[in-house]
Amino acid sequence: MSTELLRRLARVAADLPVETDAGRLAQYSYDASNYRVPPRAVAFPRSVDQVRALLGVCRELGIPVTARGGGTSMAGNAVGPGVVIDFSRHMNRIISIDPVARTAVVEPGVVLDDLRAAADRFGLTFGPDPSSHSRCTLGGMIGNDACGNRSVRHGRTSAHVEALEIITGDSLHAIADPTGLRAVAGADEPHAARVAAELRRLVTDHLGLIRTELGRLPRQVSGYQLQHLLPEHGFHLARALVGTEGTCAVVVRATVRLVPTAAAATLLALGYDDVVDAAEDVPEILAFSPSAVEGLDEAIVATMRQRRGADSVTGLPDGRAWLYVELDGDDEREVASRAEELLTTLRSRGRLVAGRVVADGGERRSLWRVREDGAGLAARLLDGGESWAGWEDAAVAPQQLAGYLRDFRALLAEHELTGVLYGHFGAGCVHVRINFDQATPAGRATMRRFLHAAARLVTRHQGTLSGEHGDGRARSELLGIMYSQPMLAAFSDFKRILDPDGVLNPGVIVAPAPIDADLAVVPAPRLRTAFTYPHDTEGLAGSVRRCIGVGRCRSDAGGVMCPSFRVTGDERDSTRGRARVLQEMLRGGTVADGWRSTAVRDALDLCLACKACATDCPTGVDMATYKAEFLHHHYRGRIRPRSHYSLGWLPLTAWVATAAARPVNAMLRGPLGRLLARVGGVAPQRAVPAFAPRRALGAHLRGLASDSPAAVLFVDTFTRAFRPQVAAATGRVLTTAGVPVAPRSGLCCGLTWVSTGQLGVARRVMARTVAHLDRGPEADLPIVVPEPSCAAALRRDVPELLGTDAARRVAARVHTVTGALNRLAAPDWRPSGLPERVLLQTHCHEYAEFRADRPAELLRRLGVADVVEADGCCGLAGNFGFEAEHYATSMAVAGLSLRPRLEALPDHGASVVADGFSCATQVAHLATGTRHAVHLTELLDPSGGAL
């Protein structure tokens, strides 16, 4: 059938990209829900005509079609067994913004944050703001009738939709708006008129039913919103189509309403002993007209602090559950006065433990990030246990919330389940992730019983199964508990009128699939792996399963991950896409050839192994480790890529080259060197860095060794081979800071072998290093490593590869230079002669593994007035940017931040700081010799020689 599909599409839409390879199908077999449904093909349309042609062919062949935006659906409504249409890749344009009418016309693949940024120029924004705002699309929001954190003020997406350009299941291309339905082309007008007439008859036949069962509470998203077709609502078909989850029509363009941005806003953080106590205060809070009332419990906060450091959550008052209350208005003083009055009122009620107005912008961002990452943080908690969606979206009237939560927690206990609670408490919408066991028949049976009981419970509280995520595969079977059979029949008729052949997203809302069908989790295979995966009881399989699809890696701003996706915009190059392919490999699904899989190899190819996902991903996916593991097995007993030998064995090469640095460097600069680089797979555009003479290191370190050292100075391979002056500067800075050192050279962290998947060699190298560092009189001293990537390897890769107590002891002692100066330096130490302005490129591995110690914050504390950070990866990333096949991607990544920051620097009066050798090399390459980067210690060096 896929062959026939491709053949017909080639005839009617030759330029439509459609892919059917195993890796692509793996990436789109999942969304952010519990479900896995492999498609037959994935399409990436560029135009409305291509979408219509695709739908026509699929209808002829009886192939289902599922529309998809950012793929962040938590209900399983963005996966399907036929063709998945990804609108985010190409149909992602903002067509126009009318600041007078306060409207925008967008294609379905537009990311919400992109629309908000464009509208902000006019003092406008799009009201609904899901926590996934950095990657969710308008098409997906329309499909689910999404709400978000500020739904207390702005409600659901349906209230902000003015018109939709759609293609129905039987290929009618039409405009749905407040006047009804009209065809785009005149020839289709009879078709449009017939559909509109049938819809009007449907409403006329069910007036009482629609008025009594639908639109009862603000968050009632479950089912179809037929109330918008009532006479009193003007037969607004566009709004009735919002929330249909792609089951009735495919949206190809939307006109949405924008709202003014509030002139003033403030945030209150309120602490409670319990989420029920917090919910009890919600009705009181709503009387103060807040724009947001968000709740979360202590498990999410504790997980955030464990994963990203104690400083990752600042500004929270005492308590074990919290509300964030945002107040806004036109006048700052009035908003501030209202905030104080609200605090006074809540204190008088007696449930509030502590509360404060959060005035600092940094604290506000910290708090909102905890809430926005709630789904991911709740998925993998402190004890390593997993929790799942499935009942994450129920809503009741806010006045019913406390009672519902009491009964809901009793229901969890009855079924011997636990859940992590958070959500939009001001709208009565509760998100919860529950520790379902979906891998065993008994666990699935318990899950099924619980979900049916939960549906009955929320119905008793006059609530709704879904408050914003839609019904999807997670709740559609349960609609019969919430709605009468005549109402369900009306839903079926509505879908039949618009999709008579049932090709659009079947199994959702109408004629639903069972809630326990197509679950993604299977028993984890037992594998022999090189890494120990100490934080995942099921080893690699459990670690890869950390990806639950929230898609933060698809954001193009904030954090560092995922640099390759930010360049290509292709799901294959996102952390999530790679994780899904690995999951399929491990289960033997669409990727059936295991470690030898070329689909996995290709998916991992553009991973820079920057490790940013290990900290930026809310669930802690570590793609750099998975890539190393895969390469280790994939190339076992086989010839490797050339760069694995030339760059992977750099420590050994460097040891030889530094013995005869002058002739080696001369040779590398000549034709023979260029030939060797080409043979070694090195990009011809790259100049091979000059090796330092071996004797230079001894000269630089002379006189630095202390008789009473307070730290070990670990002189890593990159520092030893290419910039021994950094070792000297580091030793001098630490000594003047009150931390005398004992330099240690000749040891290696094994990084280059790890990054190329040569883990057997890496283990042997690491074991030797650990043996030297874990013995003798210096075995308890802190270890300071000038090269951040080597520090990160010692901190994380060494213990996770070796798995020994000695490795863990050594890892716990490792510091970057920034960490050492923060923690070990004398309190009164202050360097002199610092520049006014610094452009800082923080190494990705330092960002990921030593997040609590930020070089930018250290520089500001030491007196640099203007620290400009190049946000994100430099693009070189160790061996990646040196490899010929990756050069273009490397430079494109550099163009995201580092290159424009360098070009904006003044010619004089500013220094460039890059502790990572890769980062400094990329700076030199970008600046073509006009500017070079110094190590932090060279900037701080009391000798001043580096400046």
C-alpha cells in the first residue's frame, strides 16, 4: 500500500516530500503520550495544494491521515497508523499580523513563541499559553483547544479563533468562520453548501442535548464543542472545529485574535502544607482577578533541584505545595497594592504557610520554568521511578477543586498508585502523572480499572475528562461515562458529515480504540552495555525511555539543546527524534537490525555530543552517552570512520607529536599535512592546531608545585598538547587565590575515545587515571581541570563507565576552574586589571555537568561590568566540527550565536573568553586570525601576559 501511495503521489504532487524509511517511521510512532502507533509514511507538505492532493490520494486508498504539529500531544492524538502530516517543517509561516484588527493569519506549523514574538512588536500577544509554548504549534493548539498557564484570563484557544481554512476528509477546501462554511473555489460551493446544511440539521435535531451537556464549565474540552453551532452562538463552525483533534478536518491556515500585552504584572509565590489546602484558597484568589493561578507539589521542585542544582529553583517560600498567582493590570502601583491585599487576605484565612511577592525577574523565570517543565520533571522522580500520563488532564469548576482532589487522592490510594500533581488550579484543571505499570498485563489491568473509576469520579464532580489536552487515545473510550449515548451519536454524525470515509485520525473521539491498546511501554530487554547507567534500574533501555516526548529539544531558544535541530528543523535531528529511534531499536520495532542499524547511525550522525540534553531535557535524556554506547556496539569488529582513528586517538597522537613539535607542525602546514588531514577525515577548511613542544609544559609548570598543595592541577591532554600556557595561568591564579597546587600531567580522561564510541580503550585509559588519582597523599584533594570537557568526562563518564568506588571518589573531587574559584578561593581574593567587557563562550559540557558554577556569574562577581554570553554550542564540539562531513553543520551551529556575537564585538576594549579548547579553536576559525580567545585563567592571570 505504501508503494501505491508513493506512486500516486508522484503523479499528483511530485514535489511533496514523503518518507517511509525505518528511522523516520520510528520518530513519528510516538508523541508525548503513552502510545506507540507506527505510521506507513510521513509527509512534509509545503503548500495547501500538496495537502489537498495527499488527502485525496489517502481517501482513494483508504489510508488514515493524522495531522501533527510539534508532536507534544499527551493524549495520543498526534500518532496514527497511516500517513502523518508534519506541518512544523515547512508550513510554518506567519502570513500577516493586523495590529488594528488585532488578528494574525498563520499556517498550522507556526510555533506559538514565534507568533508571540512577532505580535510583541505591536504590544500584542496570543492569549493561550501552554507550557510547551516554545515548541507547540498553532495547528496543534487548535486541534486540542489548548489553554495554558493564563487561561484564567484568556481561556481556551477556541475563544481566539476567528476563521479556519480547512480541508475535510472528502477533500472539500473551505473557509469556516462566524458566517458558517464557504468553499475556497467556486466549483466546490455546492459541496460546501451541502455540508453546512447537514451540520445545521444536526444542531436543530439536538438543540436540547447540546445546551444541557456541552459548554457547562470553562475547561470542558472533551468531545466535540457543538455548542458553537447553536443559533445563539451564530453557527461559528471555526470554533466548533477547534478541539476536534484532526478527526473532522485538516487545518491549513488560521485567523486568530490577539490580545494586548499587560502593561504591569507581578507574581506571588504561595506555600502550603498540601495541594488540597492550596486548592481551598483558589476561590478566594479568583476574586482578585488574577491572570494565572498555577499549582504544583513538592516532588516536582525536589526533582528540579536534584537534576539542575539547588540554585535552579529560587524564590519559593516554605511549604510542600505551592501556588503561583500572577496579577496584571495597567498600573504597577495598583497591581502591587492588589498583591499585598491578596497576601493579607490569604494569611487571615489560615491555610497559607508562607507567601511573598516575587519582584526579581530571575526568580520569576526560575519559578515559571519549574512549572513549565512539570510534565517532564514529574516523569522521572528522585527515586528513579517512572510516572505516566493517562489521567493528566481532568478539570472541574474551581470551586469543586479541593473536594475533587481529596477524593482523587483517595482513589489513587485505593488502587495502590501514587501521582504527582500540578496544573492550572485557577481553572480547576489538574495534571497528574501516575506510576502505572504498563509493561505487565496485571499493571495494564490496574491502569484500566483506575481510569474508568477516575472518569466516574470527575463526572460526579460535574467535571470533564479533558481540560486542554484532548481525549485522544487516552480518554476517548471513557466519553460514554461523561456523555449520554445520544450525545455520542451526535458526535459521530458530526464527524461523518465532515469525514464521511473516516480517514482522519481514526480511533480518536468517535469509534475509539481501547485506552490500553497500542501502549508504548514493553518489558525492557536485558542488554550487556559498556556504560553502567547507575540512575536507571533497567540500564540503557530504561535510560532511553526517559524520553517521553515533551519536545523541549525542539525549542529554538532557551538552554543549549539541541543545536543540530536548531539548524535543520528536522525531527530526526532533535534529541527526541534520536531517542525514539533508539527506543524502536531496543524493542525490535520499525528498526529491526539492532546495533547494526544504519537508521540509528544516521539519526545520531548530527548529534554533537554536547551533553546539553542531560541538563536541559526535563527528564534527563543523555544522548551523548547513548551515542557513544551505540557507536561502541555498531563498529565492534568493523572498520570505523577515518576520524575515529585520527581524532579519537588524539591523546596518543599528541604524545608523539609534542616530542617533535616543530617539524610536525611544519609538516602539517604543508601539502603532506593537508593530505594526511584529508585521509584522516578532517575537513579541509580546518587548520590543524599547532602542537606545543613537550618541554614547553615543563617550563610553564616550573615553580608552581607547592609543598603543601590544596588542590591537584590535572593537566589534561588538550592543555598539555596545545596550550600549556593555560596550565601555567591556572596554577598561578589558583595559587594567588589561596589554593596552591600540585600539577599532574601524563594522565587522560579518555574523552576522545568516548565521543567516538571506542569504549574499551576509554575504560583502560580511565582505569589508569583513576588508579593514579585515588592513591597517595593527594588522594583527598580537589582536582582542578582547565579543560571543561575533560572535567566533565572525569565527573560523569569515568564513574559511569568504570562503575567502581574509586572512580566515584575521583569524580566527586573534580572541579572546573570556575568551580574551584567559587568554592576554594580565599573570600577576599580579587584579581586586578580585568577588562570592562567580555564575550564568553561557555563550553557545553561545563554547562551540562557543572551547572551550579557559571563562568559568567563568576566574572560579574569579580568585577567585569559587561559579560556577553554566546548562548549555545560553538559548533565545533570536539571531533564533530573537525570531521569533513560535519563541517557545514558545525558552521551553521556557530552562526546561531557565537558568530553574530563575535561580529558585534568592538575592535578594542573587549576580550573573548573560552575555556574549552574546541570553543577557542572555533573562535579563531571564525575570526580568521583577527581575534583569539583566552582561557578564563589567562584573563585572571596576575602576570597579565595573556592580555
